[in-house]
Amino acid sequence: MAKIKPFRAVIYNQEKIKDLSAVVCPPYDVISPKDQQYYHERSQYNLIHILLGNDIEGEDKYQRGADYFKEWLKNRILLREEKPCVYFYSQEYKIKGEKRTRLGFISLLKLEKKGSSVFGHENTELAPKEDRLRLLKRVKASLSPIFAIFLDKSKIIQRLYQNSVKGKEPLMSLVDKEKTLHKIWRIDSPETLADIQSGILTEDVFIADGHHRYEAACAFRDKMKKKLAGAYTGEEDFNFVLAYFTNTQPRALLIMPIHRLVKLEERLDLEDFKVKLKEYFDIDEVKDKARFFFLMAKGGRTEHVIGVYWNKKYRLLRLKNIKAPDKLMSDKSKEYRCLDVSILNALVLKSLLQENPEHNRNITFSPCAEDLIDKVDSDTRYIAFFLNPVKSEQIIAVALKGEKMPPKSTYFYPKVLSGLVINKFDNS
């Protein structure tokens, strides 16, 4: 059973901060060095100063972040809400000219051992977890919500919108750097809060984004549990992580693919590579870029299709035999073996190119296909591979098997902003 609860959020004081877009930022792990500087310069009160502070020689950036947090609270740049609430969250955005809206809510999620009622689908690395844990120890607050999805069998989100949000003025409204419109509504009715909590009890929750933050929160909880010893109750604030919940409704939940750019150690013998590819794939050459991506998406509905670009030519790789990956991934479940990204990793990157798809300095990951195409055009040492998006049901199927998807398999869009609501620990 997944357990959630309302909380007294820390929010920006809109009497002092007139433009909320100046003080929020994306999750720390998708911020490039260039964007990090942008958000630092956007406002002295942008959450980036706490969430992802600049490295300054001789300074502890984590303690500096904690000092900012205390100072902003003292000076009422940040305010603590009076009552525990759940926060309904709407994001309106455009993709390929089409307007979409994703609905969800932010609450606290009880930390559980993953695989009980909370499931992860990505492997984590030690360095990012230690980074987030060091910040958590200093600030003692959940600064940025993880992104969680659930089936929503009782239609919690739809009922919340209809009964508590529709037609009402939001608590917050802003347009971010990506032109996404974000709106937040406060929900504090005891009856409504109880309905949300009881509805989630019957659901499994799947972490979409925020695996490192979730595990850092678990590590902090374990530290505090040991420190409190007999006084520990299990209901202290640090037993919960700030979480954004949305359902798996496909029109709203946009999952973008992450493509691969491979830098070859030596010039690739293209003819030999094509011969080797034909062992596993039928190869179709497509001259027009737009048609290439159209055919790739169309084919992906019924078969395994991988796109590849080199020497200014687009090619579609269509898997000949769906059992071909089985031998190379015999230790993995059928659900894992059926992922396009798994097929690319095992059959092409590992088997044919002798590249390790994980922790490899020769492989660059990006959701932007155009960037990869430009790089290939400018340097013949590169080859680009394109993937169709992973479906939410595939994420759930792999997670329920207790397995992790290959790194950089999913890119959820739009991102949930950091700085809209914060959970400050009272008893840490």
C-alpha cells in the first residue's frame, strides 16, 4: 500500500516575489552548466542557489544552501503554509504544435523499500545519491518533488479537478523558460484529503524521475532512525519524500525517447557494419528526414524499429526475429528483452560495435535528434541511433519484474518544477 499525506508547504511569498518564473527551476539533474548559470543570474532568490549551488573554492555549497534557506525564511521570502494541504498541479504545453495538459498533485509519499508499493525502473549511481544526501543533511527539507506515476483506478485526479479545481483561481501561475504554463491550487478540505489518501492505498506507485532523490531520502531516514533510537515513531517528516503524482493516461503523460550518439574509436568500415547489421535487421534506406522519423514512429507501433544515421544517410533497422535478443539477454525477463533500447544495446552497441552502453565516454545521450544529426554531419567519427518512446505500460511491466531499465531510457516531459512547494522537516 502506498501511503501519502498532506503537508504544510514552504512557498515563495508572492507579495515580495512578483514573478515566480524568476525563482523556480527544473530538477537538478536536467540542468546543464549553461542553464545553471542562467538560473543563478535570473534572481538572487532562485531555488538554484540552494538546489544546485556553484562550486566556490573554500566554501561548502551545501551549508551555503542551508544558510540561504534559513535566511529566506527569516526574511519572509519563503513562507510556511498554515494548514497541511495537497497541491493540485496543472501543466499546459505544446508538442509539435499540439496543445496538451497534464494534471496531477503534489503530496508527501511514505518512504518504502522499493518493490513493496513503490517501484523504481532505473539503476542509480553512488555519486549523485551522496550529493543529494549531503544537501538533505544540511537543509533538512525536501526541495524538489520526485515524479511518480500510478494507474489511478479510482480516477482520483479527474475527480480532484472536477470537484476542487475547475473554475477556481490558482494559488500560483507562471510560464517557464520552455513556455509551459504551470498552475498550482491548494486543497485543504479534510474530506477531500482523506479521499485522496484512501484512493492511493490501493495503488502501486512507480518512480518516473527522481530515483537518486528517493534513495537519498531513504538514506537520511535511516540515519535519523538510528539517531532517534527508541524515540523513533515512523511518522516523522523525514519518513516522507515530496512527490508529484500523475496517472498513466497516454494523452497527458508524454514520454520522449533518449537517443544515442556514438563516437567511434576508429573509422567504421560502413560496408562491413551493414553486413553485420543484416544478421539481425532488415535495413531500409530513407532519403528524407521527415519521412524517416514518420516511418520509424509508424513502424514502432507493430514491430521493433531502430533508426540510424551516418554518412548523411538515414536507415531504418527492422528486427527480423523477435527471438534474436534472447540469447544475448538470457538473464533478463521477456519484458526487458522487448525494449527497443535493450535491443539496441545488446545487438548493436555491445555485439557489433563492441561498446559498453553504460558508463561509456564514447556515448552521448540526448532527447534532441537534431543535435545528434548536426554532430554526425560535422564529424565523420560519429554515428547516431534513434529510438521510439518507451510506453508507460513497459515501464510498469519491467518494474513489477523487479528489474531496472537500461540507463537513459526515458525522458518525461514537461519536467516538474523545483521551487513551487517545499517540505521543511519539523522533527529532524
